[in-house]
Amino acid sequence: MSVGAVILAGGKGTRSANPTIPKLAQLVGGKSLLEWHLDLLAQSQVREVVIVSGHLGDQVAALAQKVSELARYQGFNVNTVEEPDPQGTVTALRLGANILSESVARILVMLGDVLVAMPVEQFLSNWELSGKGVAVVAHPNNHPFDSDSVYIDSTGRAIAVPKGARTGRVPNSASAGLFAITKAAISRYLSARDFGSNLLVQAAESNDLFVFTGSHYLKDTGTPDRLDATVKDFEGGVISRRGDIGLRRALFLDRDGVINAVQPEVYRAKDYQVLPGVASEIRKANELGIPVFVVTNQPGIAKGLMSPEEHFEIRSELDAQLGVEQAFVDEYYFCPHHPDSGFEGERIALKVECECRKPHAALAKLISLQHGIELSKSIMVGDTARDQGLAGNAGMGFIHVSSACDLESEHVCEPDSVKAIRRAVEELAC
């Protein structure tokens, strides 16, 4: 059974940069958004596409016919259908799904005004392996407080929270506007009107949602400001840097001693504080399109000093504090283990020798595999010999946060986190 795509291109375009043309016809880097979509699909198994339009449907149909006739899209079967009475994204999806051939069992759902540059086949294959009926690409952004949240909680379960229903701190992990659903699953969510606000929530509650955390480029172009920002990203090399489906360079950060102070040790979210100036340096990496990953040992979980839930709350607080300054980390990786026993209240199952605890390189290698990162061209910023060991074992560059510069072997030092992260970003941007 094959995979098809439904591109949702309805809406009246009242907020768009030019309401007299379809959003699919907006240009970024000399290409229409529709061409960006088809170029993305050309890297996957998808060859059958249905565009569901509404406002300016005749122009959408004409654009689809013109674009699909280009030589590089000759293998595609592109159809359009106009929704007579817009009733939400799920209704539009059903309309498009009905036009796809019977051989299509799984559907990639794309919002027409979201520019996507990512390895879509990886998303599709990982979703298929999950066995879930519904999937969503989630990513952090620089406006987390007004976004629909989709994340994996401390128990490993998918959670979806519409922006208006959020209470308390949650990770900066937002629905990115790229979804997938099986044809069989569509009938299970007949009461849903909107994919992001309703269907994802219902799928999560039914344990039927797969969340794919991405670090590539996905951006809404639906307003003049957002379209202008996307054009600037193209011109500044951000799309090619972050959206490259090949191997990319990235910034790796230790947490304690780099993002926050190493002392006192923090085991409760209320005590967590990002160091002054760190968020602004991380934001510079974000603006340049450089992926940022946290890699941290958190043995306090194994020692019983904090629960997995309390650690999750600290991670959420980190995201929230960065978000206030419009900064984010692309993903947060941690080792919960500790090799030595003898701590009161310790979690015996986590008192093990493992490969994920720094200086071992397992987490760095996992990031490379999951996010397409070229470790030999990436940089680790840390404050301990364990961080240096991780960098060495993974083949990364290393910048030591230390005024004493007291680690053995030759390495680069900066006296504080701000200067260290700044130096790493400058090197990665070259």
C-alpha cells in the first residue's frame, strides 16, 4: 500500500501578504510554495497529491496544472478539489482523501502555507514503525506560549495541548504543520474539526499519536511578516543550513555549568535559573539556523534526589526561560543512570553502567542518527572532563567553559558560558 499527500490550501487569505493570489503561489527564493512542497515530496515515496482549495480555487487549479507540467515533476499525479463550504482542516482532509486512489493507505497532510525543508521519508518510515494511526512533526519555536503543544511526557506518552488549554510549564515542542494519518484512522476521529486543536488531542488520548521531534526547517508563511521572515531566511542561508537533508553541523551544550550554574545542584523546577546572557547567545544560533542540542548527565534521578517527573519539570522550566527571550534548544537528551550504589532512596533499575553517560558518546551518536548531524563538524561546549571526553569520543570540537583552563590535553577555553557559546556559534556559522 502506498503513501499519498493532501495539501490543505483553503482559507480566504485575509491575513496573507497578497490576498489576490493563493498562498501556494507566494514566492520564496524564486519558487512558489507549491514547488517547495513538490520538491520536498520528490525526496520521498509520495507521488500522488491532492490539493484541497477554497478561496481562489480556480487559481490554485491553474497553478497546479502549470507546475505539474514542469519536467522535474513528471512522475507526480497532482489533482485539485475545491471545498464548497469550509468546515475545518479535518473535513478538508476527508475530501482530499476520497480522491486519492484506493492503493493509498497512508496520507501525508501538509498545510499549504507552511514551508518545509526536512527528510520527510524519515518521518514517514518512523511513523510506520510506531504502528500509530496519526503522526505529527513537532519542533521548538521562538513563540512557544502561543503555539499548540505536542510532546512526549516523562512516561513516554504523547501529549497534545491546544494553546488555549495549556496550564503550567510544558516543553517547547509545537505542532509544526506537517501531519500524517492512515485512511483507516480518519473514520475514528469523525467528531474532530481541526487537525491541530481537535484530532491530535483525541489521538493522544487514545494512545494513537506518534510524535516526531524535528530540528529541520518548518515555518508558517501565512502573514506578511512571516512570509518576509521566510524570504530573509532563504536569502541568509538559514533554510539551506537548517533544512539540509544531508548531514548538518550543530551546537551541543552541557546543561549544569553551561546553561545554568553548576552549584547549587537543582532538583526542583522552582530553583532552576538560566545563566544571564546564555539565552541571547542560543538565540543567535537559532537565528542562523544552527541546530542546538543539550546533552546532560542527570544522576540525581538514579540517586533518588529527584523523580523523572521532577526532572521533566526542570527541562520544561529551562524551555520556558529560554522562550521568554525567543530562544530554544532543538532537543534535550539526558542520561538518568549512575554506576555506584549506596544512596538512600536510589532507583536500583537506574544504578547501572551505561553507554549514554558522558564521557561515552552514545547520546551524541543518537543525535547524529536522529537529526542528521555531522559530528566531526559540530562543537560541544562543556565545563568538565566528561564533556571533553564526549567531544573526543564523538569526534567533535570542544570549547571548555573555565577561567583556569585546567583540563589535560590541548583544548580551547573561554572564561564563561556566554563567551564559549558565542565562539562556538561564530565557528559553526563559517
